[in-house]
Amino acid sequence: QILRVKDGSVISALKREDFTLYEDGAKQEITHFSQDKLPLSILLLLDLSASVKPVIEEIRNGALQALRYLKPEDEIAVMAFADRTELLNDFTKDRKTVVEQISRVLEKKYVGVGTALHTALYESALQMDRAGNPLSRRVIIAVTDNIATMHRYTHPGIEEVKDRLLSHSSVVCGLVVGGATSKTLSIFTREHKDAYNWRVKIDDFAEPTGGEVMITDARDV
């Protein structure tokens, strides 16, 4: 979608002649222009940290409802993360399989200690290469409490993760469970100075990739 800077409204009915494309300073010819709705390749990234696990059943129930809005050609993959990332199901159009995998998350005790959100997003971007349709719109939906850290000298760094997401055409969206009302988050964000451990938020990756972040509590997840 193209939005007006002034009021954020959508500009529709655009034609190929309304665009000018340059590459390395040289004007390029636009040979194909379409307003068709592309199929979606969605990667559902589930945070299995302690504060998210208790509401995973609500997340599953919400997924059941959300899946009804997808088109038959849309595909979904499921990954879980804490201090490491685990692929639960590769891209599939089988809705039943996706629901079953989300349900099995209830049985998982953990996938590590800690919350390495930046690493999970980095690996999610790589997973996007396995999408069945190379022309699909690629979306990573992270369900997380947004409480994550990374060491200052860790690899990959924030900018590396952003570059990886952009190079793999992946839009990041976040569903933050607890958000600003989370007791854990309030404790974590107290005034402190730590030069080596930096806080990482899903917002750091949603904004530069064109995604959005929603905040909810357990009742409305």
C-alpha cells in the first residue's frame, strides 16, 4: 500500500506511469505492474519464555480464528524460541497441521533459558527461503513478552538482523503479551546501566521492515 504522508490514508488506483524506478542512478523500465493481492507466507514465531507459556493455549485458540481469514494459497510455518530457535513445522497450506503444531507447544517445557529475540528473527528470515511461492508476501509474526537482551558484542547484531530481514523481503509484526503492564517488564526497565547487555524489542525490527506491533494482555491475546 502507498500512504499519504499528510494523513496516512491509502492512495489507490495507481498506474505504472505513476512510478519512476532508478537503480544505481540509472532509470529502469518497469515491465510488470500489478495490484493483485499476493499470497502470504507467514512464519509464526512463538516466544516460550516463562511469561508467555501460560497463555499459549489462548494463542492457539486465537490462531484457530485467524486461520479462517487466510486464502487457500497462503502458507504458514511455525517456530519457537527462547535462547535458541527451533523449527516446529515448515511452510504448509495444511491448516490442521499448523493447529496441531501450535497445540504441541503446550507440551514443550522449554527451548532453552533466556530470550534471544534477535537471533530468532535472524533465523526466521533464513527460513523464509523455504517458502513455497517465491513471489509471496513474507510476514514474520512474533508472539512475545518483548523482554529480550543481547550481548553488546554478540553476532548477529541488530543491524545485521535488520539487513537480513530486508534482504529476504520479510515484514516483522509483533503481538506483545503483557506489554507495558507486565510486572516483569517493569522490573526489567528500572534505571540501570549495563554497557554489555542491551535490551532488544520487537519494535526495533517491525518499524524498519514496515510491520506493526500490537500490545495485549492475557485475556485478549
